[in-house]
Amino acid sequence: MIRKNWKFAGADREKAAEIAEEFCLDPLAALLLTARGITENEDIERFLFCGDIISDPYELCDMDRAVERIDRAIENYEKIMIFGDYDADGVTSTALLYLYLSKQGANVSYYIPDRASEGYGISKQAVEKFARDGVNLIITVDNGISAVEETELAKSLGTDVIITDHHKVGEKLPEAVAVVNPHREDCECPFKEYAGVGVALKLVCALEGDNDSVISEYGDLAAIGTLADVVEITDENRVIVKKGLEIINKSPRKGIKALIETANASARNMNASNVVYMLAPRINAAGRMGSAMLAAKLMITDSSAEAMEIAEKTETANRERQSVENEITQKAISLIEENDKIKYAPVIVVSGEGWHQGVIGIVASRLVSRYGKPAVVISTDGEEGKGSCRSIEGYSIYDALLFAGDMLTHFGGHTLAAGFGIKTSEIDAFREKICKFKPLYKMPFLSLNIDFNIKPSFITNDLLETLSMLEPYGMGNAQPCFCVKKAVLRAVKPVGEGKHLRLLLSKDGYDINAIMFSVGLKEFPFEAGDTVDIAFKVERNEYRGEVRPSVHIQDIRFSDFDFEKFNNSVRTYEKYRTGEALNEKEINLLTPDRAFFSGVYKFLKTKNCFTRDIEAFCRRSGCPYVRASTLRLSLDVMCELGLAQLKDGCYIINETAGRVELGSSKILKALAAQKEKCKEE
């Protein structure tokens, strides 16, 4: 289990009491507002009673030019082509704009490129095909801001282009009829964090001349795309998602209803979390495993039978995606575990021939969770490779790619997620260079944001009601995460075919029944009787008409755990394993003396078999957390000398091993030689 850095928000109990009294709020809800920095009356009113806070769409640059050109195309029955993207944001953007323009009687079609064969964004080939087909106007949604050459080509072929996008703006704007992007430097709109579907929604609001009716009709699509693209759920996005969820729960369009039913979520009250983890992955699966055109058709169809047929196909695609994703993840982990320079590097870079490009981003996310550091997964096809990156808070993977940009054929993305192209022959050099972008000891740790400590007695249905007041949750308004300290672990039970764990904990006479997903018994280093701290979220669980709070563990650690000392020590060990030069202080920390080594050996011998989890090893053997690196190196030496072996995730004593000389260890000799070199320098 990777250790996360728990960061507690600055909840203000005195201010929360004032807010609770002023706004007649539950005290816990008021405390959560202070933890999010929402303490001014105006901000509180805007957050809690957001109403219809939708700004004038014409505050977006070029909106007037876009509306004028589209109105003219509708009036003259010109051929309009909507060019979308293959993720859930792009699919919902495409569907939203297509449905509106069709309703206005426009001669409109839509196209979403194939992820594998065409890649992201509009291509010159697509522009040429549209021109041959007589398309007069191309409107991009959720893409196009970097299509400078493609826009010039369209112009030369007599095809106008309108770009609507929300991605970072490059050095040069495309010379389109209109470029509607809130991130333009000259755009002074009050809110800028729209998803692609949010920009498309604003365009339709401008075309219609009315915000309310547009959101009432298309808010469901806008909510799904906004949540799926992990943009901030604040300000206008909060309004969009809130109203969209109301539509989904009251009168979902046929495609969304079918998607809910095939996901076995029909009995649920769909909230933001359900959309993110149930609906969005199924929409994305169509684009990952086949064609996103299918998902767009699902969002557009008015036939219940067709909707169910397509939804079942997306469900099949999602299952296929999960299977392929799991297979590639296991291959990636095997490659990482076999190569110290990959496993212990500050940024993990792993590649494989023929890995499905539609899932490598998800695989990268899983590697981040497993190893606690940024991950890059590259799918190679002969001499060409396509990479997908995921990062952690405090480390901009986009800037890292910029640093290594001379090795890439192209790249783009955001702070925490990005993609690129690369020659296969450059991958090893790229791995070395990207790891130099930020030295190992400056790499941030994977963090977990926690609102505040809570008493177990507060985990009731009343808490569920309180939490519902602050919905919808998402980036910028994260689902609350609580902490209970010094709870006693009473029982651990594997569930879900051993893939998850059911935990029973207790504190102050109250029991806490909790679930910990994606952690098996072999990976779980804690035992009944341990005193632990738990970080968790509380979900609404309904079974046979009865509603109960469900505790979902996000992380668990021994109550006396010192994160900083432990992880700084582990980083020293990782630096050693990558072959990077060590200073004398680091060598001294790593090198065990005879007494330390003997203590580790005796402890392991009493246990015979013990987990490889170093935090648990420190805790149970009495090793100070600051010497976690010394412990790890001692275990390496024991395995080197044949005193122990690492098998199935556990260290096992070799009972037949004879007497050995500690000084014969090649590992210790190499460290001693490094130390002498440091002294000479």
C-alpha cells in the first residue's frame, strides 16, 4: 500500500458557529464551508443558493461572430459539420449542439474521429473530406484551439470554421471566423473553467437568446460532460451540474435512461459521483474500444428501443475496456517490478508494443495510485509511440513534457494529464530526461485532502442529509473526506472475490463498519487489535428501501505513523536503487551496523514470514520510521546473502542458511566504496 500525505483543511469552528447561526445551517455543514474557504456571506449565498447564476454568453470573445455565422448558415440551409472529440465531454458537446441545430431546422451533421486511427482534434484529411462533401461551415467542440494549419486549409478550400474549445491556448490563434475559448488572453468573461460542453452550452444560450430554457433542455448533457472532464464544480459549473442532475433524476432523455439501466443504477438517485463512476466510463468506453459516434447517437436518439440497443453495446465495450485495462496494467506492473530504474525513478515511464491506446491513460492513473508518483504509459507500434501521462498534485506533467519536448513529435494536455507522440527509439532517453525535470528529493508526495476529524457517533443518516446540502461535488468542491483517529481495528474480511476488504473498527463505544475497495488481504498490512487512523468518505447506501451511511476507506495508517520521516527515508532508498550518486549523509543513513542488521534478522526469524510492507515492518519490529531506508537495505542484504527470500509479497527466513559474513555483501561493499569516494571529493 502506498502511503499518502494527509493534508487537513483549515476548518474554523468559531466561524462555522457564526455561519450556522446566520444562515440557519447544520453546524457540520457550516464547518465544511469553512474547510473549503467559503466564509464570506456573499460567497456562502452564491454557493448554497446559486439559483440561475449564468452570465451573459456574449461576454465570451467572438460569440457575436459565431452566432451571426451560424444564424446565416441556418437561414441559407448551408451544410454544417460539428467536429467533436471521443471522450464524454466531446460526445456530450457534439450531441448538445447537434440536437439544438437540428431543432432549428439546420442542415447539420456531426463527426467524431477514431481515437486509434485519427487521434485527437481535426485533421487536414478531415478538412479536405468535408470540403469535397460540400460542407460550408465546420464547428469544433471540445477541440480546435491548436488547429492553426487545419483552419488555414479549410479557408483555402472555401470552408468556414468556428472553434469552440476550453483547452490551453497556444502561441497563435487559428484564423477562424470565430474562436470561442474562455482561456483566450483577451477574453474577459467572469468564469473560465468550463468544460468543452460548457462552452458549447454557452454558444447555444447565445443562439437561443435565453439561458433558462437552454439549460432546462440540455442541462443533463452539459452536467455529464462537465463532471466527466474533471473541471472545477464551482460558480457556473455548479449551476450547470446541479440543474443537469435534477433533469437526469426527474425526466432523463432516452439514451441516458438506457445507460442508467444497463449500468444497474436505475434504483439510485443519480448524483455527481454516480455520473463520474457509472455513466461517464460507459460513454468513454465507446470511444476507447470502438467508435464514439455510437455514444453520440445514444445521447441523440429519441427511440427507447434504439437507446437500449446502443446502451447494451456501450456496456459490452465497457466490460471489454475493463478487461484490456486490467491486462495491460498487469503487464506494466511486471515490467516496472523487474526494472529498478523504472520502479524507483521519480517519474515512472513504461511502454509496451501494441498496448491499446484507448486505455493507457486509465492504466497510467492506476500506476499513480499504486506507486504514488507521476506515471507515463506508452503504446508502441513499430517505430512510433503514443503516450498518456497522469500526475500528482504539485507536479505539472505538462511542464515536464515541455522540458523534454525536443524528443516528442507532439504533445498537449493539462497539469495533471497529458498526451504525446514519440519515436520508439527515443523512449529510454525520454525516460532519463523527464526524470531530470524535477530532482527526486523535490518530488511531491501523493496527497489526500481531509476536511476534519469526526466522531463515530456522527456517522448517521443525519450526516447524509447534511452532505446532500453541499452537493454537487467535484473538483473545486470535493466530496468531504473525514478522519477518525485512534480507532481499534476489530476484524478484517475479504469480499468481492477477495478484491476488496470489509473492516470493523471501534472507538468510544461505537462500531464503524467500512469498506476498502481494490485492496486484497495480501496487500493489507494491518491486523485485528491495531490502533489506526482512517480517512474516509460517507456514501448513501439504499438496500430494500432502507437508507444507511456507508463508510468508504480512502486510506489507513498506524496512529503513531510519521509520514514525513518515513517517506523521506524511503526516497533515499529509491535514490540508491536508481543508481543515482549519494552523499555521505545518505550513505550513513542507508548502511546498517551489525546491531541493526542482527535486530532485523532476529525479528524476521521470530515471525518466519512477514509482509514486505515497510511501514508495518517498522512498526512491528520497533525500527524508527526515519530508518525505513536502512531497514529496506538490510532486507536486501539478507536476500543477497541467502538468509531470506522475498516470495509472494512476504519476506521468508531461509532456515537452511549457514553462517555468513556481513562484510561479504556486495551491496554493503559498494556503499562503503561510495562513501570513500565522497570523502575524497
